[in-house]
Amino acid sequence: MGRIRAALRPETASIRRRAVAALLLATIGSLVFASGAFADFLTPESGGSPNADQIDSLYKIVLYIAIVVFIVVEGALFYSIWRFRAKKGAVAAQIHGNTRLEISWTVGAALILVALAAVTFSKLSSIQDPPNSGKDGLQLADGVLTASTDMPKPPNGKSLTICVTGRQYIWRYTYGAECQRNAFGLVYSYEEMVVPANTTVVLDIQATDVIHSWWIPKLGGKFDAVPGYRNYTWFKAPKAGETYRGQCAELCGRNHADMTARVRVVTPQAYEAWVDQQRSDIADADREVQQLREQLTRDGDLN
Amino acid sequence: MATTDFATQPVPQVLAHEVHKERQKARWIDWVTTTDHKKIGILYIVFTFGFFLVGGIEALLIRLQLATPNNNFLTPEHYNELFTLHGTTMIFLFVVPIMAGFANYFLPLMLGARDMAFPRLNALSFWLLAFGGIVFYASLLWQPPEAGWFSYTPLSNEMFTPSGGQDAWIFLIHITGISSLVGAVNFYATIVNMRAPGMGWGRLPLFAWTILIYALLLILALPVIAGAVTMLLTDRHFGTHFFDPTEGGSPILWQHLFWFFGHPEVYIMILPGFGIISEILPVFARKPIFGYKAIAASTAVIAFLAALVWAHHMFAVPVPTVVLGFFMLSSFLIAVPTGVKIFNWIATLWRGSIVTASPLYFAVGFISIFVIGGITGIFLAVFPVDWQLTDTYFVVAHFHYVLMGGAVFTIFAGLYYWYPKMTGRLCNETLAKVSFWWMFVGFNMTFLVQHAAGLSGMPRRIYQYPGDAGWTLYNQISTVGSFVLGVGILISLVNFIRSYKNGAIAGPDPWKGNTLEWFTTSPPPVNNFDEVPRVRSVEPMKDIRRQVERQSGIEHETATTPHANA
């Protein structure tokens, strides 16, 4: 240590003391400011689902460490520029290096990263693994068969499965676990997904043409929709009446910017009513198309 | 060396002299047919700087489109073309080749060599680059590419992007790839074989170390991208299905191949910049570089790890958690040697006697910007956090902090540092500093708020955004900042052009440099040196100056005192 101090000692102890004090003050000040009123522009979106909230809190841990590292490194840089500016008679110290210092900052940097890795892995299951639906959520049947063993499942195995299919330039949602094998006859909607509150919703994300990316910021992270692959995520929105917005996050062509998505959260009762309504609307529409087709065939416009 | 010559010369005697010969050819033929590493270096630097300006104009058009919500200044088609051109130009036609330009000019000079190992191969690599760039930009006359600089399949397949612009992009990657590969072999052979007597590996200038590693990374990464774009070409036109999921191919294969090249490419772009900074800081701090071995070793470690982090670009694609974990940890690891470099640079400034000349401004500006880019890189390496941040403006901000900071600011530092050597004249220092402040303020104004835009949910590559999304203010600040940045760059451009005719005569060694390029005249003669001195340390010019002082009895103002040798 003595050698390190000798190598990097400023000319007087008082300057060092003042610098350390200023650095500490700045660090503490910014931490207080940061934790007190964390303005939303410094953190990712959250509040719609536990996984988004967990990502947000993991992000904040990284941010606290980052702020300290930032202040220390930039502080040292600007202090040395200001303090060791060429002056008359000043002579540069001809130091070539210091092995102990090299080892200590290498180990120091590595330790910070080990800590970050530990925090990340400890938080991982709360982000990746879906919880059970709430008591007031949608009542679901037991043990629905899923198409893949990769698919995340809540501990009791009960979740609402929705297949999300991206294509240029619209999202399609097919409701019910059967969508993973055969979407025929199932209720579907475009652009706006309707989900019951406080219910664990597992998404099976696919694409039919190019790569898209599913993202509703307040409901968690992005998951790419890759043709030929299935990707999974989940969310559990607590409050009915909210609508969460998002849009495709992977360049998918000229109208990429217009490929928007909405998730409307309703009460379980309203959800069931909506499903029934949607089913009959789809049946009506199919019937009308069928009638039109027959009409056109009769008139000879379609053959 | 004739020692008596030094008696009347307080500065090192310049041993090289201009070889006079009648000019037989017209000036332009001389430039087109040259195999002189210095002329090729100038060609590289001027040509790539031209592309930097073109890429900059593309960026300003993008910023204009995003200045207001629901703007219709550009069509979505043109917007996609512009960001594809901007990214491709800055990476393949500016940052990578301008580093080759610096290396071309200065590597032989720093090593005490008379030219590169293979001068004709050197000319070939420049002209391949030139033709690649020109053919790529010729696609402007028809239909430029529009699938982004990483051209993800299936979007870049013929079914979704039928235009020849995509093929022009493939052509560019191939031709500039061969150019870089040929150049890399040349740099490697030059460094290994043509060092001055006494210049062992422990006395190799740090810039040469980074070029050595840059060459190795290019040799490692370029064959992979060459294979990948060939597969894309045959997918597009010859009926193969490497990346086509409907025929058993995989779009994710493209991503693996692309990023296996693409991440080393990031270090290919910034390692030479690290080398430039490692040369500039000790000269202006009047102090030896702190931890020479640690900096050289960390360069090699970064290169090794650079080949192990590619999938951190792919955290949102369907991959198993164990893969996510591996690439998070490997990305963390690469922060350690990068941090070591930054600490060593700051320690180099510590207790120095810092001369605040323009190259130092850009060097310190680089460190302060790059620290932010490095820290935001840690956020992105934490894969659950990356799920929120990837493909948003946070990423755009991050890689501009890394590449504008890590490459552009170091390039400007290098341009200001070596301009006197290349032209024989000094730049205007006031203009240089004014330019620095415009660039530094403009840069941070443009990109700092983009972090916030990304955090509040703005994805990248969207040509329009709604007015109620809360992104308007961020984008307005960013657009104003980009023009401030543009003004800063223009001021430097004016400075470079004006100083070429009007700058003060620089003399051989205006900065009191450490390395051998300052031993010869400015600009150096065709043969560089008549006699190459024996190298006895990593700072041969200091040794030479000290020898001059000893033999002449004249104390030089920057004489180093044997003081506090820790």
C-alpha cells in the first residue's frame, strides 16, 4: 500500500482530503437524489406485471453501481486533468507503473461484476418463472397440455395461453392452449389483445414471414418472433381497466413503425363475455363471407 | 551516428533527407499508381473521411425526420435506406478503413521501417476498398439496401427485399472484407518482421500492439462474414435455403454468423483508437505510459474475449437460459481488461505535467465518453435488463457512446496529433478546441437523451412516432444536438483544409513525441529514414533527446528528471 500511495500521491494531503470528501459527497448526494425520486426517464417501464417490476428493480441495482463507478472514474479523470495541468516549474513524475495497483483494480472490477452476476441469477426466477394466477383471476382447468417443454408454467400448471403471431405488419392473437397445435376454430383478434386481470398469461410467440419482436414495455421484456421457432414469455396484469401499449421492436420492413400492439386488461367476467362475443362475431363474419361467396358464385363472378 | 553533429543542435538531428528525383509522371498518375505506404495512408484517410461526411449527412436526415412526431419529411422506404446506408458506411467505409489508413501511414514509421512488408498488396487493399465503396454507393442511382446494417434474414431474403441494393450490400461486404484481410496480413507481416533493431515485443509502440491485434481479429472474423454473405447471396439467387425456415434453414444461423463477425468487429473498430490514445496521453502528460505491459496484455485479452461474446446481441431470440448466462458472464469479463485500460490511462495523466493541446482534448473527451458507453454496456450484458433495453434507443445511445467515443473521438485525436507529421504544418489550435467543444457538447446532447427515449419504450428504426408517446422532447433535443455535432465536425474540416496551406511549419517533432515517426522530417521523405536508430526503450525519441542533451550539453526544456521512479 505504501508504494501505491507513494506512486499516486498528490502534492499535499489537504488536497487529497478535500477531493475524497467532494467525491463522497457527490456520490451520496446522487444516490439520495436517485433513490428518492427516481424519475421515470432513468429507469425502464414497469408497473403492469411482476416480471417487468423485477427487471426494473434489477436495473436499479445495476444503476446504483454504475453511478458510483461513473462518478469515481470521471472524477479521477477530470481531477487529474485539472490538478496536473502543466505549470511553470512543474515536473512530471516518471512513473512506469505499479503491479500492485494493476492487480487491485483488475480484481476490484472483477469483484463488482461477480456481485452483479450473483444478483442477476438470484433475481432470475422471479423474472422468468410465472407465478400462479390470483384468486380473483380467471378460473382455469387443470393440466392443460402444452406443445413444448420449454414453455414456462406457473407452479399449479394453470395459465391462460395465447399464441402471438407476428406478420408484416400486424400482430394476431389466438386464445387458448390448443392454439399451439391447431388454431382452427379458436377465438382470435388482431392488434388488441384482451386479457383477464390477475391471471397468469403465457404467450407462445411465433412469426410467419420475417422476424418481429413482441414488446409491451410495462409488461416485461422483448421476445423475438422468429419464423420456424417458438419463443415464450408471460405476464400477469393486476388491474382491470388498464390498456398497455407497445410495438414491434425488430425491423420487419417498411411499415415496421406501424406494427403496434395493445393489451387491454378486463375483469375475468368481462373477459369471458368478450370471448363469447368474439366467437359469435367471428362465426357471423364467416357466415357472411360464405353467403357472399355463394352469391358471387351464383352470379358467375367467382368460380 | 556522427556524434559531433549534435553539438549545435538542441533538437534531435534528423537523419532522413528528401530523395530528390525528377517527377516522371503526372501528379494524379503518381497517386493512382503509388505503392508508398504514406501516400496510400493519405488516400485511405481522405477517402474514408469523405465517407464519414456522407454518413454524417445521412444521420442528419434521419434526425430531421425524427425531429417531430408523425413527420412526413421522409418516406418509410427512404428512412430504412438511410439508416442502412448510415450504419454500413460508418462501419465498413469509415471507422475500420480509416484505422487502416493510420496504420498504413504510421506503422512503418513507428517501427523504423521503410515501407510495409508488401507494398503492392497494400495498394491493392486500398483500391479494393475504393471500388467496394463506389459500387455500393452506385446503388443510390437504383435502389439502395434497406434491411439494416446487419441485414437479418428472412427480411434480407429475396422474397422480402427483392431489390439489387441488398446485393450491392453483399458486394460491399465481400470487397471491403478482402481489402481488410489483405491489409491485415500486411500489417501483421510488417509488425512481426520489420521492426527497428532493438525493438523487441516489450518495446513495440502500443499503437503497433493494437494494430497487431486488430489484424488478428480481422483475420479471425472476416472469413466468417464472407461465408455468411455468400450463403445469403446463394439463398437470394441460386435456390439454397440456408436461412429459410420454410425449407429447413434457420434465420438464427444468420444471426450467429453475423455476430460472430460483428462483435469482434466492434473491437476491430475501437482497439486501434485505444492505441492512438495510448500514444497521445504519455506525450502530452510528459510522462511514460502507466502500465505498458498491462495495456498491451489487456488488448490481447480483449481480442480473445471478443470472440466469445457474440450472442449478447441475441438475448431476445429463443435460446436456452444457460446460453444467456454464458454470454452475460463473458460480456462482463470483457469489461475487466477494458477497465484496466481506462485506469491505466488515468494513472498516466496522474502527476503528469499535462500540456492541454488539441490532441489531448480529444483524447480526454474520448475517455469521458467511452466510460459512459462501457457502463451502459454492463446494463445490456445483464440479459433480463437487456430484454427491456435491446432494440431500443438505449442501444442506439450505447453503441454511439462506444463508437463515436471509442472511434470518432480517437480518430480526431489521431488526426490532430499526426496532421503535422503528414502535412508538415500545424493545425490552428483555437479552431481545434472550438471544434472539440462543439463536438463534445453536440455529441452528448444527441445521444444522452436517447437513453431516456429507449427507457420509455421507443424502439429503434421506426420512421415515425406518435405525439402522445412522450418521446417528442427527447427527439427534439437529440436533433438539435446532432446539428451542433455536425457544426463541430465542419469546423475541424475547415481547420484541416486551411492549415494545409496556411498552418505554421511544424518541424520534425512539434509535440516532443515518443516514437520514431517524430525522428524524420514532416512530411517524411519517400524512404522514411536514412538511418534507423537502435531502439533501447518503448520511448526511443526520449532516449535520442537525452543523448543529444548529454552530448551537446544543452538542457532541453522538457528534459526528464530522474525523479520518483516507483
